[in-house]
Amino acid sequence: MMNTINQAVLLIIIANVLVSIKGFNDYAFLDKYKFQISKILGGEKIRVFTSGFLHVDWAHLGFNMYALYLFGGIVANFLSTLYFVIIYLGSLLTGSLYSLYYHKDEPYYSAVGASGAVSGIVYASILLYPDMSLYLFFIPIPIPGYIFGVGYLLYSIYGMKKQLGNVGHSAHLGGAMGGFILTLVLHPTLFNSNSILVISLGIPIILLLFFGDKLKSL
């Protein structure tokens, strides 16, 4: 999707790789900086941020960094490098904070990964280029970005409810929320140019913000 990688995107990828490699080889380091409810509520707030640069293995790291490589340049080139960094870090934090809120009664819940931040960047890209075509595994035809966006939200909601796999669906969802909101704040003309898309993606996010805590009781 881009010919040359943006420097900020490259630096964030390098940071993720270096921190993750340290975690691969040093479990004490991983354990000290991973996302864990009881530790964060006990005062170790830094884990909300540091967990976003750790990964469990090369496949986990590679998938997230490849997605960041594909979509990060779109955001940086369309908006600016500074706005890309704001959206990336903001989405990382909203992903962690939403996970903290959703799992607050599960003291041993833990997670690592840049998925929340990357989800925010993917959502920012969809808002900026809603007609982009995405190819997904096992699906040989392109899917418009806006359809992927709505589908991703619905799948994340379902995954949170059913606790599907060893995946932090709440972080994905929180990161997507952050990317959505921050992109609109930084580029408000989208309300006029892509109002239908903004509404389509905004409705489930608004519902989650007000009724997300009801998912566990359904």
C-alpha cells in the first residue's frame, strides 16, 4: 500500500521488535510489564502502556507489525506523522483502558500485544479511505474497508461475549474506538465527506460505551 515506509511507523515497529525479543528471552521482564488486572489496580499503571509493545511469540509479533506496516503509512501520509503517532499511542491506551474496565473483576486476566494500537490505525485508515479493498485469509474476493470495519466490530463484540480463543477482543475493540474517535477529532471534515460511514461505525461504538458492561450478563 505504500512504496517507502514512514519513519515513525518504522521506529514503532523496531520498538515493538526489540521489546518483544527481550520478553521472549526474559520471562521476568515479560511478567513485569505485561497487562494484568490485579497489578494495574494495585498501582502499576505503566503496564497499561508497556504491554502494548510485548508479544507472546514471533507469529503474534509478525502479524501485528505487518498490519501496522500496511496501514500505518496510510494514516501518516494522509494526515501527518504526528497525527499517526497520536492515533497509535491513543489507541494503545484506549485498548488497554477498555480491557481494564471490561475485565476489572478478573484479577488474573493478563494480555500483551500491539493489537489495540494496530486496530486503531486500521480503523483510522478505513475512515480515511472507506473504499479501500482488503483481502482476508480464505476469502478470494476483495472486501470494501467499510464492510470490514462493521464486521470487525461485530466479531469483537461476539468474541468478548463468548471469550473466543486466546485473543484480547476487548483490547481490539477499545483500540478501534480510540482510532475512530481520534481520527474524527483530528480530521473533523470526515463528518461531512463520509457521514454515512461515520454513523455506521459510530452506532455500535456508542452502544458499547453505554451498554458494554451488559455483555457478560447476556
